[in-house]
Amino acid sequence: MIIVMKPHAKPESVQRIKNMIESKGLDAHISNGKEVTIIGVVGDKSKLNDQNLEIFDDVDKIVPVTESYKLANKKFHPEPSLIKVGNTVIGGDSLVIMSGPCAVESAEQVLATAHAIKKSGAQILRGGAYKPRTSPYAFQGLEEDGLKLMKEAKDETGLSVICEVTSLAAVEAAVKYVDMLQIGARNMQNFYLLKEVGKTGLPVLLKRGLSATIDEWLNASEYIIAEGNPNVVLCERGIRTFETATRNTLDISAVPVIKEKSHLPIIVDPSHATGVRKYVKPLAMSAIAAGADGLMIETHPDPASALSDGPQSLTFEQFDLLCKELRPLANLMGKKF
Ligand code: PEP
Ligand code: MN
């Protein structure tokens, strides 16, 4: 449930309710809006049965929250969350673009990509060092050596960097080198891993599971936030449907649905959604038009020789052109880029 305070409620009134909630063994999450403060209650609500909350000073109303996710719920936190990654803010008035190779392959590849995407306007370099491949015989990633190359690229260009983590060992290594952790689609419901990235406090990009509903996805984000880490950004990357013309089916409606249900920022990955280079631009455009806070786009110096996801990766020239083409649309949607 949430307790909505009257406009300009006194801080003492808020504190008194918080103390009472905590004395019952429940958690109270305060969200201070411009005029109205909201107190979100997490835990077994039956413990509050003997309390008439409406008679506390400055309480306006009590609203039940029926969804199982609470901390990710917009009712708990009506203002959009702004998530800071290095010097970049996701969820604010700028379009944020993360770009780079599917997998880190070499120092030359990562550095060339970092310089190229920065020149085109991207703010965050992506690159997988731990690759969750469908085949156990496919390239699995350079692991910690790959993380080091990402850190080198960060130091050389000033870009922030994001890498996917697939295990506790990967989390422990990645926190030494990266600005943001990525949970891939295949691990969206690896609840143990979600708790571990929650404990790091680093910003987390949570990709939607291949067959996950929006409700399941928001519950996955709740696992991270419940560990005390509110720095979660969601990423729609396409879901499994009966359609085979594209690798996945981009659920563009997830963007407005998430905006209605949650305060967390949402970005779109048209590369994994389609698996086809020529479809990246139209879906990137549609994501911006739907109100996404950013994009994740795979780029490679020579997609034909990429060790993974070459067919969906853009060349630097294609990425630069795309950035130029999407700029006016981003501005029209109220996003600086
Ligand atoms: C990736 O971003 O490289 C990746 C593996 O994506 P997803 O988890 O969305 O398949
Ligand atoms: Mn990929």
C-alpha cells in the first residue's frame, strides 16, 4: 500500500508514520514529490491491521498497491527515476545511446569502436566479455581480459562502459572495471544473480527475458531494487513470438506500458530485436517515437568478421548516419541528442 500525505505535510508527520511502520517490522519508502510525499509500505500488511492510518496527522489517503512489484511501481515513486552512469543521466531530457560490439574481441577493435561511437554522439560503450551463447562451441568471450580492454577504452575516450555479467565471478570481476552492469535476456529470472548485482549498488541494465511478461520483468527489477540498489534501467530487446522473419519481435508497446507502470527508465535494443542490420534504423526510430529514453545498438569495425552477431551490427559509417537521422526525431520528442 501507499500512504499519500497531504500537500506540504510536515516532516515530523512523515517521520512519525515511518517510525510506526518500521516498529511493526515493515519497510517504509519515502518518495518526496514537489508538493506531495508518498510513503510506500513493503512487507506483510496484515501487521498494520490494528492501525487506523487515516487518523495520523497530514495523511490524505491510503491506496492499495495490488501489483506484486512495489519499489519499481510508479505508485510508490510517481516521478521518473534518473539513473546516473558516469557523467550520463538516463531517464532525463537526453537520449542516451549505448553502442559497441556484441563481444570484446581485441584492443584494436574496442578502441576503434569507442572512438567512432563517441564521435557520432553515443555516451556509453557496450561490449560483452562474458557471452551467453546458444552453442557451447561458439566464442564465449575474453572474460576479465575483455573487461580490462573496456576499461582501457573508457580511460582513453572518457566514455562510460557497460558489460554483461553472467555469474557471481563475473560480477566480482566487472565491478573493478565498468560503470554499469548488464543482465542479459537469458538471465532475467536468475534471481540469485539479480540479488548479487543489487548488492553492488552499480547501475544495472536489465534486459527483458526472451519470453517474459512485463509483470515478470518488473518483478525481476524489484529483486535488484529490494537489495537497496534503485539504479535500474530496463531494456526491451524483443520477445519470442511465432514470427521468424526477424530474430525476435520488438514489443514496442512495452515502452508506453512501462512508462505507465514504472518510474524506471526504458531503452530499446533494435539490434537483438531484429538480428538484421537493415531493420535497426526503422526500429530505432520507432523506439524514440514511442518515448524510449535511449537505445542500445551493436557496431563493429568489420561486421563480416565479427565473432558474434555480425549480421545485426552496423559499420561505423552506418551508425554515424543513423545518429544523424535520429537526432531531429529525438529533439521532436523532447530529448536532447
Ligand atoms: C547482448 O546484449 O549482447 C545480448 C546477449 O543481448 P540479449 O541478452 O538481449 O540477448
Ligand atoms: Mn549481441
